[in-house]
Amino acid sequence: MFRLGASQVARSAGAQARNYATLREIEMRLKSIKNIEKITKTMKIVASTRLNKAQRAMTASRVFNKSDSEFYHNTEPESTDDSKTLLVVVSSDKGLCGSIHSQISKAARRRFEELKGNADLVTVGEKVKAQLLRTHADNLKLSFSGVGKEAPNFYEVSLIADEINKLGQYENIEILYNKFVSGVSFEPSQFSVFAADAIEKAPGLSKYELEGEDTATTLSEFSLANSILSAMAEGYASEISARRNAMDNASKNAGDMINSYTILYNRSRQAVITNELVDIITGASSLD
């Protein structure tokens, strides 16, 4: 009887050790999930605060881009299908914002296939650069990093446009970006920028009184910078909105996991207490 009680005590000791280890693991997991929930809630608050500023910058950029659109609509310049196209893909360096970077990368790949490979690539942002390098490394001519931390300004954009102009003359330039649709949605869109030769040959250019020999070149360079500014402002607002939604969903998922692990922890703790009572009663019975 004494040997049987000793073996039962040994088994119960091993069971208690396993239960205590399981409780400690659950407790550590629960603590880590609570810390993650605090981080995601803080990031959601920060994104919500920045979204108003991003939307104001986006609204201001749309005013300038509207003038470009009206100019191209009135002059009706034509793109050349045979010439090589420059695709400027606008994104940012930051993550944790859902599928915003992968969507614009997929749109860039589709457009590249439509052009049958007759295009060069320029990336604005490390995220889209990393994705396009996997499939179109040979076509990547220029990339920019350190963008998307704040709302874009024209000085930053003009420096980017100057570097792009140093690549040479492209008859067709297309800027791919994420257009802000609403607080919960965005869609890949594009701007078309025409070269100076296309503007000079535009049939509707006579509607405007232009002076100077380099007017078409100036218009083309300004339109490129203006379009990049609008694309970056739209992309920045889309990114902030997507990050806010992603952090909101992450906080909700963390809350659900906390509830599940809390129930699991309480049940495991009750099971440990029950096992301890059973061991005490069994040990007491074996001594009688």
C-alpha cells in the first residue's frame, strides 16, 4: 500500500509540474498579447491623428493636378505607342498597412505586361522596390528611399523629378499610385505625363498664349513634378488610412485572443487546483 501511494505521489508530482509549466506558458503568452494590443491601439491613435493632415495635403495637391488635367484635356497631346514608356511607381518605406504595397506592385506588373516589356521602371519607396526587384530587376533604372514619413512637399518632389529627368528623354511617362477613395478603400491609379515634343505637337496648344522657346519643356517638367506630388499625397493618405484600419483589426484580433487565453488560463488553473485536491485526498486515503 505504501509503494502504491508513493508511485501515485510521483505521478501526481509530474502532472503538477506539467500543469504549472502549461500555466506559466499561457500566462506569458497572455502577457505578450496584451503588450501587442497596447502597441496596435497606440499605432491606431497615431494614424488617426495623422490622417486629417494627410487628407488636407491630398486635397491641396488635387487642386494643382486638376489644372494639369484641364491643360491636357484642352491641348489633347498624343502618346507614341512605339516609344519606350517610363513607369514611376509611387509607394513608401513603411509597412504594417495591409496590402497597399502589394496592390500597387501588382498593378505595375500588369501594366508592364500590357506594354510588352517596352518600359523602364522608377520606384519611390523601399517596399515597392523590394517587390518589383523580384521580377523586373533588369528594368529598374532608379529608386528613391526615405519617403512617406511625412506628407510630401513640392521641394522634395522637385528633387525626385530632377533625378528622373536625368535618365533621358521619354515620350511617355506614367505614374502609378494608390488613389484615396474613402477611409476604408483605395485603388491603384495612374497619371500620364507627356514629353515636351508631344506638347509642342498637340493640336489644341494654340488655345493658349505661350511665350518663350522652352515653354513646352518647362510645362513637361512642371507637370511631372506636379503629378508626382499628387501621387505621393494620394498614396500617403491611402497608407495612413490603411494602417489605421490594419491596426484596428489587429487590436480586435488581439482582444479576441486575450479573451480566449483568459478562459483557457482560468480553466487550466481550476484543473490544477482540482488535481491537487485529488492528490491530497488520494494521499490521505493511502495512509489510512
